[in-house]
Amino acid sequence: MSHILIAGLGDLGAGLARALLADGHRVSGIRRGDSAPAGVELYSQDLFQGAALLPPDRVDLLVIILTPSDYSEAGYLAAYLRAPLTLLDALAARQPLPPILFVSSTAVFGDVQGEVDETTPPQPSRYNGRVMLAAEQEISARGLATVVRFSGIYGPGRSRLLNKVEKLARGEEALPAPAWSNRIHRDDCVGLLQHLAGRWLAGEDVPPVVVGTDNHPVSNLDVYAWLAQQRGLPLTVPTATPTGKRIISRYIAEGLYRLRFQDYRQGYQALLPA
């Protein structure tokens, strides 16, 4: 039985904790709140204020899945740089640092056009991508680490896109310009992290960067049109060539992780009202 410490028990962190517990591992967690999945040893604290509580015994794998308290540059710096580095310093004072899984974002690729994958050099243009890239570099410099860059996450409890389609159909919002949409279901985020954790714990070679996306880039307008059709809403979209990034995960394309939801149609079917 391995001991995994998860910093951040939001939707993805809690889902991963349950999956790892089901695999027979011991799981400790850090979060600001006082609730955690059954079986998780919780060390409730605000890492933004410093790491005061840590498991007393050895940690075999550290997973960092933090989110900012506010979506500003200051919020990102606190969540993705100061809090993780504070945690690493505190853990390193107790033991040699274990391998680290760090959840990042495809925002680090910036506004490049065309196909991007794990080999594409990051070119962040906005503060969120710049801060997350700096966090990737700082964390990877501390020891063994795998950075997981997720594209747009959708799934239960994430209704922003469905709400947008309703507003578009009612004429409350104008159609945006056609752009590539890159997505991954929440369950595949958890599944990919569980898979990578298992590889680290088994002593296998794990790449330093993995992109998490469903490998089916599609025009955002096509997504809106399909969702509107599924919900019986009137929405006509023009035929137009999208711009932006077409994100591909070479790791997934090579069959190293098998997706549960192959594309947005399959994933959204389970979310639409019967």
C-alpha cells in the first residue's frame, strides 16, 4: 500500500482520492475546508498561509491540484506558485521529495495557431498561462515530476456551456467567432491522473509532460449547434473555418491511456436531460 498526498480536494482531487482508495492505497489530503471523501486522512489548512500540517510519515507520491481563490494574477500566483512551493519546502524538510503530479493547463501554449502537443514549446500570452508555466518549471526543478496539461474540462456540475447554448438560442448572446474547441471529460481527468499515479508508484518511467484532451478538436460553433439540436433549441450556425489551437495528446494517441469518453458528443449525452 502506497501513501499518496493530494493537495486540493475539489472535484478532481476528491474524485482521484476515491479512485486511489479503491486501488488499495492510503490517501491523505489537504484542503481549506473540513470535508473529504470517506477514508481520506484530512489535514485541513490554507496553504496560502503556509504549510502547518503534514502527514507524520513518509509520502510516496504528491499530487497538486490547486485552484485560485480568485481569477486574477494575484490569485494565480498564490495558488500555483506560492502555495505549492510552500508545501514542497515543508515536505522536503521531513523527507526526500517524492514524485509529483502537477495539474496544469493548456493555457501555457498561449495563442499559437494549428496543432499543438507535448512537444510544442509553450508561448503563454496571458497571465494565467505565464503563471502556470512558471509553476511547472519551479516544481519540475525540485525533483521528479509529471505536469498534466488539461484542455477544457466538462462534466457533471459544469454547466457553463449548456447555459451559453440556451442564451445563444434565445438571442441573448451573439455567436462568437469560429475557433477550435478542445475538451476532456472530468472522469477522464480523474482516470488519467489515476493512471499516471499508478505508473509512478510502480516505478515506471513517466514523461515529464502529458497533455490531457480527448484528441477530437472541433469547431466551437459545431458544438453549440449539436447541443442546441439535442435540446430542441433553434440555433443556426454558419459554416466557417475555425482558428486557434488544435490540441492533441500524443500520450493518449499512443494508447497509453484509454479514454472513457471519446469525444464531446459521447460525454455530453450523459449530461443532457432525458
